[in-house]
Amino acid sequence: MLLMGRPRRTHAPRGGDAPRILGGTLKGRVLEVPKGRATRPLRALARRSLFDILGPDVRDARFLDLYAGAGTVGLEAVSRGAAEVVLVERAPPAVRALEASVDRLGVADRVVIEVRDVRRYLAAAPAPFDVVFLGPPYPLWTGRGRAELEEVAAGLGAVVAEDGVLVLESPGLADLAIPGLIAADARSYGDTRLNFLRRPPPAA
């Protein structure tokens, strides 16, 4: 669902705390963030490394950002040349921040905001994406939230294109099996780990 219209008031941190686009045509532009501490944007060091690793995979790609939060990853992809970016987020404060950022950056022609539970979005069987980023809220890795994360994992393989890549942000060495995909690379940045998964090569 593409959200248009005048965004509601959100909060843009000032100074060094402000999340900014790190590269591409929108480099340096400040993003809106929801008030409060529920949203945890991917840190700049990890985000820069993520896009350095993805490199040309982003240009002209269909890019899916699940649990998008403030959209720091998906909107970075727009800046770096992605043809279409889908941001899936259901928390109202985060959705309002996404609307404000998309409006401020002038990228509504390439960004779709899906106000939906991630599981429901995946169950609708969207067309495959070249790059999928999954950054679940950290509480989903433990306790009752783990059941939701396992359900999301079960539907992920179908939305990754044949030559596509899934990037999973996890706390430390926490593990999550994604049916149909295997680990291709992993990088750690403090307590954050980026796991890169692709389809296995065809059998000889």
C-alpha cells in the first residue's frame, strides 16, 4: 500500500544522533525517526559495510526491507540506485516517520510503504526481490517472540529471487535457519551481526 498525503509530526534527532543517508544521490540527508526508543536503526558503521558488500547488487534492484523501522536501510538503498524499495512496518510511530522521510526525500515514485504485519505480507506471496533485508526487533529472538520469527523465516525463501541475497541482522551469534538458503558470508559489528544468505549452487 503506497501511503501519500501530509505526514504527521515525528522527530528528527539533531547533531551526531541524527541518522543520515551515507552514500549515493541522497548522501547526507537526515531521516525522521519515531519518538521513543522502540526503533533501533542499524548503526552507521554496519550500514556502510552492508552496502559496500552488496555493491552493484543494489543498483536497479527490487529491494525489500522487513521490520523497516525508520527505514535507514531501505532508504539508503533508494539513494544507491535501487529501482523499487518496499518498506514493511506496522508500528504507527515508525510508519509516520517513514512517510515523513519519503516525503522529505522526494522518493515516493520508488518507495512503497506496506503497513502490515511481516507474516501477513509474506503470506500474500509478493513477487521475488533481488535484495531482502530482515532486521527483526531484538525481542523477537527470545521468549514468545521467537515463534513469530520462525514463522517469518519459513516464508522468506519464496521472496528472494533466484540470484538474489537475503541479509539477516542478528544479535551476536544468534542463529535462524531460512529454508532454501545457505550462509554465504557474515560480518560482526559489536553486538550486531550481518548474515548474507543465498540459494545453494545447483547440483553437478
